[in-house]
Amino acid sequence: MKKLILISALLLSFNGWAAYTTEDDFEPPMPEESEKDYRSAIDIFNESLDSFDQELEKISSPMNKPTHLLQVAYVIPKGETAKPRADEVIKKIISILQKHYYEQLGVTFELKEPLMTVVRSPLRPINAIEWNNNAELIRRELNRDYVVNQNVVVSILEGTNGEAGGSWNIVKMTGGFWNTAYETYMNDPDQLPNKLAAWSHELGHAFGLLHTAEFTVACLAKHGINVGPLPSLLMQMTIELGSVFNYPFLEEEKSLLLNPDYYPDCRPVLSPPNLIKPHASKHLSLTYLPNN
């Protein structure tokens, strides 16, 4: 009886099917035949490339997406007409500025899509160019973008003359700078970077920087930082350097742009009345340079 029980236990120790067979007719299960792959070699190769591209995209995707974007307001004052290829030229200008900041900082700003919004001003050019009038136009016409989403707005004022400017997360580029860039692109597009140093300079102001020698150096000196002799810089253009890519930031200016805790008194609050604008690092956080 004990022998019979032992034999039964041994039989039950097999996985499922072993409990229903005897020692004499026991055969190991045949391996299941794998399904044949009827795809061609090129199909398999292409599929492997697709998988590789998907994995690469996961790796290269930025971990820290910008929370605020940059966009353009193409302002058409009363009596003025938009240029026929304005959208094309503006996209090229901004892509060059985006690359310049990336080369200098290792990060850059991300662009809103669509990049350009046409904004019609009820004012004549002589009045539309005034800083407060332009800022109020942006605040009114692009309220969601500028006030709610806190985007940086590069305003290009058609048919105007006068100085450019930057502050309050707004860049104001007047007709002279715009006309020069437009005509250069139309006639010799390879020369366009040579006409954009002022554009990048005003964007630096919009992000909170002031002129290096006039303010930043003195402010840093109060904290015991001696920056030494100054070369020609983006925020202190003493010598014409040609291409915008030849104009650097001071190392301390890079810290002012990227670190909110780096001597904030040397990056004065440049916000419009009743509106606090975010630190530049909220915009300058795109960790790769898009293909333009």
C-alpha cells in the first residue's frame, strides 16, 4: 500500500500531463513550431530602423520643456502695408536669434506656433512707435499670449523710424532695422546674420539684462566681482564684429539669465505696471536646437 502511494505521488509530480501517463508511454512534449516570418529582409530592416528612431526620439526629447514661449507681433500702423514675404523673413530672423542664444547659453527659447501674429494699430507710425503705446497694444491684442501665458513678444513695427528697445518681455524693432533685415534676406540671405546683432541685443534687454559697462559691471563690483577688461559684447557693443554669432555674453550675464538666485539686484525688475514677468530661465530652457 505504501509503495502504491509513493508511485502515485511520483506520478503527480509531473507537470499536469504527467499525472495522466505511464512510465512506458511517457514522451517529452514536442516543442511548438515557431511561426514562420514571411517578411522580406528589407521589411525587417526598415522596422528595426523605425524602432530605433522611436527610442532615439525618447532619448533626445527635452526633459524640461519651456513653460513660456517666444512669438512675433507684426504691427501694421495706420496707413502702412505689410511686406509680401514678411512671414518667411521673420521666421528666418527668429531662427537665427534662437541659434545664437543656444550657442551662447547651451539652451534657448521655444517658439509659438504660428510664430507671427499680424496686429493692426489704430495709430500712425510716429505714435505707434512710442514704447508705452506699443506695449499697451500688445497687452490688449495679445492678452492671452502676453499676460496669461507670459510669452516674450518681439514686435516689428512696419513703416516706422527710430530706436529699437527691449524690456518687460517685449522687444520693439522699428522699421529701419526691419527694412534692412528684409532687404538683406531678399537680395543676399547669407548675409542676414550680419544684420541681426541689434535684434539679439534688444532680446537680451527683454530678458532683463542692461548694458554691461553702464550697469552690470558696477553692480557686480558691489558683490566683490571684478570682471576685468571688457571685450565687445552683445550687451556692450564697442567694436563691430559682423555676424550676430560673433557677439558673446559676459559669463556673469549668462548666470543672470539662467539662475534666478544669481545677484538678482544686478538684473533689475523690468516688468510693466501691475504685471510681474517671469525670470528669463522660464523662457531659456529648451535643451536642444530645433531644425529650422
